[in-house]
Amino acid sequence: MGESRLPRHSSRALSYRNYRLFLSGAIVSNSGVWVQTVALAYVIERLTDSGTWVGLAAMMQMLPAVGSGMVGGALADRFPRRIMLMITNSTQAFIALGFSAMWALGVDRPLAYVALGMVQGCVNGIQLPAWQAFVSELVPRGALLNAVTLNSAQFNASRAVGPAVGGLVLAVGGPAWAFLVNSLSYAPAVLALTLIRVPRLMPAGQDRPNIFKDAAAAVRYVSNHPGIRRATLIAGVIAFFGQPIIHLVVIFADDVFQVGETQYGILAAAGGVGAILNTPLVANWGSRVPRSRLIGLGWPVYGLALLGFALSPYYWLGVVALAVVGASHIMTAATLNTVIQMQVEEALRAKVLALYLMTLMAGLPLGAQLQGALADLIGPRVSVGGAGVLLAATALWWVITGRTKVLNLD
């Protein structure tokens, strides 16, 4: 998404070389992650024919990241984040290669894939706080809001590209090739990180990381800052009720719409497409519209669009509904992340972001497990539709009672 396609003030961060390198490597590697996400859900569903197993695989891939997230936050506030990211990206590439080898060798035990997913979750938990905090080293403070928005946009752009590519690769070559594509996608990210040169923002010579002490400090800091506290809570609610659809799309593709691998990839990519289409608007509004208003619009629409998807009688109507879900997601995710990035102190940035990410990584898999199990019991439409109703109702209550206004404080 080049500068010619966006208003100048909505692409300000792209004028900085380090940020352009970071963004270009990120979109390739994250696209690969989404290729693997649809492939792993496909493998689990094919081996078990169970929504409960699909939810379990999602949960066990993300819950370990909750435990390792504070470790990553503590490390990222003490050691060079660029070096950390080079190590974790390289490790992720080898894990993806392991998935590919397992399928190629005929491993058909779902627990084997869940176990390797847990290892990947641990590494991901260490990586994510450094990834989010590293953005503040790439641009000046005046461009940080725009950089955070574009970082969310690249994640959602990869969410559009990756599942579509994943569906195509699954249809043509099968899961082993999809996992291999993800493994190779980390090379551009590592190369970009190698080329980036940034000053060290964290003071040198700090004491050794103490995970419990750092976690307690992050909790105290968040508790004493209402904007950060409520942004974290909102993110957790959205993660629990809204984001599990990422993993449950495969159930709708197989059992509800009864389509093949390519159509599954399109369905999974729809949310990313919606996010891309809404990115210029969010980036343009970000510095001019109160953040409480952005959340007050994006959050309720998120729930209503999820309900619309659950009730969609036709495949292509479901695609459109998921695009609206994605458009709402970019508005809420970018805004909540910006609230935290703009309010947190540099010395605690990665630790506070780790706490925020832990909330997301706990909410999503727990929600996916619950909704997946309910899909087996009462059907996927009722399960996901009920989540949409609860998400929209919670959002409207927060907006009507004025609880989102504190997000405007810096």
C-alpha cells in the first residue's frame, strides 16, 4: 500500500527507511503465518472432523504465549529488540518446517500437531512484545500513531493475502507445502531486521529480568492508568467473543457452506480484505477523531457483523459479512494499540504491551475452545451468532455509559 494510494498524513510513517523495511518484512512473514493458520485448522478438522478439536488446537497454540509473554516483555525492555526478533523469527521458521515434515511423513495424530503448536505459541509469546514495542524505535513520537495504525494494517493485509494463498496451496499441493511456504516467508523478515539500524532506547546495564517483579510492575502501572486499563479490557472482550471466528471459519466452510479448499481460503481472507479497505479511513481519522468515537463505532459493528455472518444463508453473503468484521477489527485494534503506545512510558513499554497481548492471547483461544465446543453441541450458527450478540450488547453498554471516554486521555 504505497504513499500514492493514501493521503500524505495517513502514511507519514512510511517516510522513514527503518519503518519501511520493518513493514515490508512483516507483511511477508505474517502472510506466511496465515497460510499456516488455515493449513493447521484444515489438518485438525480433516483428522478429527470436530469443532471441539479445532478450538482446542487454537487454544493450545495460543495459551502458552500467555505464559511466555511476560518473559518476552521483560527481555524486550532490557535487550536489543531487533536481535530478539531475528532470533525468534528464525526459530519460527524451523517450527514451520517441522509441521511440513510431519505431514509429509504421514503423521496423522492430531496431538502431535497440537504439541508442536504449543512450542510455536511459546516462541510467539516471547516475540510479540518485542515486535509491538520495536515500532517506537523506528519512527519519532509524532509519527507513532500512524506507525501503529499501519502496523495493524499490514497484519490485516497479510490476513487477506495469507488465507487466500493458503487455500490455493492446500488445493494444489496440500498441507506440507502450505507449512513450507510459511517457513520460507520468515527469510524477508530476518533480512529486513538485519538492514535496520536503530539507537538503543532502553538504558544499558539494567538488572537481570525478574519475571514476577516485572509482571507486578506492569499490572500496577496498568491499574493506575485508566486509559490503558480499559483499552486492555476491551481488547480482551473482543478477543474472547469476536476473534475466534478466525479459527472457526473452517467449520463454516466445511459444514455450513460446504465449499472446497479455495473457497475456504477466500472466506478466511475476507476479514483481511475488509481491514485493508478500511485502513485509509482509520489512518486518516486516527489523529482527528476522538478514540472513544472510533471504538464506539467499530466495536458494536464488529458484533453485529459477526451475527450477520452466522445468519448468512449464502456463501458470498458470508464473505461480505466477514469483510465488515475485518473493517471493524482494524478500527478497534489500531485504536486500542495506539491508546497504549501513546500513554505508556518507554521503560515499561514492552512489559505493558506484553500484559495487553497476554489478554488477547488468553481471550482468543478460550473463546475459540468454548465456541468450537458449542458448535458441536448446538451448531456453528448459534454458537458464533450468540457471541456476536454478546459482543454488540457489551459494546453498546460501554458506549452508552460513557466508559470509553477515558481512551481519549494521553
